[in-house]
Amino acid sequence: MSAAHKPLRSPLTWHGGKGHLAMTTEDHHALTAALLASPTMVALSGYRHDAVHRPLEEAGWERTDIDMPISAARHREGLRRIESIWRNPAAMEAWERARCQPALFTFEEGDQ
């Protein structure tokens, strides 16, 4: 997994290692403030920490938790961690519109 695809880690939820993109707690608070101020559709992934992510949830962001294997623990079977994805209200509304949009083309069984 490239560095661009690794979830950002808060020092409040991450306990060491090398080569990770650890952000400071202040970085996370600044990111949270910027995300809350954004009028665009936004999604964020990472490891949940109440002090950092509570403002998103209080502002109506939806959180989805995903139980994931820990990639760094390949040699230790069964280690897992919960990663979360947050979507702001604008992103949730767009998702609902896309889900409800009728298909442009419909095919009957046997049509090729």
C-alpha cells in the first residue's frame, strides 16, 4: 500500500512504527476545522478518536466503521483494527441522489 493510500494516524490512536504519515493532534484539529468549513462533498478515512472526530459527528457527518486486518501484522494472524469513514451531509445527499437515479438504459432478460 502506498503512503498516499494509508489512513492518517493521530498520535492519540497510533503507537509507533516507521514510515507512516502520523499527524500531530493540532494537525488533526486543523484538518477537522477545515473539513467542517468546506461547502463541498467530503469523505475522510482514518482511525476514530473522540477528541478529534466528535465535532464531525456533531455536525451531522455519517460514520461507517470497517473491521480491517492490520497489514503490518501479516506474520501475526488475526490482528484487526477498526477503520472509519466519515461523509459530510453534502456527500451523503449526493450518494442518496445517485442511488435513487433511474438507470439510463434498461434491458429485458435475453436482450444482447
